[in-house]
Amino acid sequence: MSKHHSEQFRQQAVEHVLNHPGQSVANTAKLLGVGYSTLDKWMRIHRTSIGVTASAALSTDQQRLRTLERENAHLREVNDILKKAHVYFVKNPSLPSTRL
């Protein structure tokens, strides 16, 4: 069953998150008795209304960290593929070699 919160409550919840940057959205949601996804949605609506995109809301360090995490995940995937290819060719030595 969904609860209907007043616009004033929503605005106060968003202001609470903005005024307490050290407190996570999840903790704030629990404190206010709303679901995390609900409060997160209110935050996204607020950012959109003031013209801030999600990536612009992140600091430069957070954006760099996110980029590095994506690159790291990609490199791990490539590395796993190469390991599997190595095992395949070791198990099938009769296949033509590409050695020069």
C-alpha cells in the first residue's frame, strides 16, 4: 500500500538530504519513514527541476572514480576472455599457431 505524502513533506525531506551531506539518502529515508527509492526519486525530481543532471551532481572526484570503476570492469572482462582463450589453445595444441 502506497502512502501519499504532502508536497511540503517531500520538500522538507529533500532539504534534509541537502542540508546533511554526511548522512546517506538511505539513512535519511529510514529516519523519515519512507522508502529509499521514494526519497531517491524525490531527489532526482528536485535535481531535474533546478536543471542539474545526475552526472553534474557528482563531484569531479566522484565522476573520475565512476569512470575508473567502469574501465576496471571492462579490463577484468577482457582479461577473463584472454585467460579462457589461453586455456582453450593449451588444451588444443593441434590448432595452427600464430607464432612468428
